[in-house]
Amino acid sequence: ALPTSPEAGDVGMNDEDEGGNYRTVAETMRNTLELFSRRMQTVSGIGRSIALDSSVQTLFHSLSAMHPQLLKHTEDQNQLKDHYAGLQKKLMSVKEARASLNSMRRSHQKKQRQMEEEREMLARLQVQQKLELMRQQRREEEDHQEMLRQRRQKEIDEQLKLQELEAQQRLLQHQQRQLQLHLSVQAEQQ
């Protein structure tokens, strides 16, 4: 069985060793096949039976002995292919997860920026509202002070008018008394 985890560091070395061994077996098998093919052509070319030729039989037995090694190598290659296909799938999953994470990270950063902008906007609105409230309070205070000033001025004006009326009334009374006195003096003189 092939290792399925990255911790198995022997995979690369075993692959190299097995690859060199396979190349040796493949080269030997190719050379043996060429000899086998040439020998069969030679034997059949001279009209002899291939089944009775000892060299052909020896080469056939050698090729038959190499066949299980070739099958084992093919099986090993298929297992390696499956192993690397599994790793490829895991790599794709990791890439997809990373892309998804990056997308979520960007979305989160965008949301954080929007929230920060909303907080800043809210803070600006609160400051503006506070300033407007202070302006309104100042206007109301100024209006109140103006109203008090006008009221005092009205009271002063009314007091002045009252004093003026009282003065006029005293003057009128004084003039009436003077007139009465003058009339009574004239009446006495007549």
C-alpha cells in the first residue's frame, strides 16, 4: 500500500529506486524481446519449428519471468497515479478553501469598512445635532434675554409714562389750586 500522508518522506526515494529498477527491467525486457523477435524470424526463415528451438524457448521463459515484474510495476504506477490524483484533489480542495477564505476575508473587510464608515457618519451626525441643539439653545436664550430686555424697557417706559402722567396730574392740580386761589383772591377783591 502506498503512503497517503505527506509525512511519508520515503515516497520520493522509493520512487527513484523503483524507477531505476524498472528502467533496468524494461531495458532488459526490451533487449530480450528484440532477441526473441530476431531469433523467431531467423528460425522461421530457415524453416525450422519455433516451438522446438531451445533459444526461443529460453527467451520465452525469460520474458515470462519478467512479466510479473512488469505487472507489479504497472500496478505500482496505477497506485501512484491514484495517490497523486488524490493529492491533486486535496490540493484543489485546499485551493478552493483558500479562495473561499480570501473571498470571505474580503467580504468581512468590506463589511468592517462599511461599519466604520457608518460609525463615522453617525458620529458626525451626532456632532451636527449637538451643535444645532446648542445653536437652538443659544437662540432661545438670546430670544429670552431680548424678551426680558423688552419687558424691562416696557416697564421702564410705563413707569416713565406713569411718572409723566403723575407729574402732569400734579401740575394740573397745582394749576387748579392756583386758579382757585386766584379766583378766590379776585372774588375777595370785588
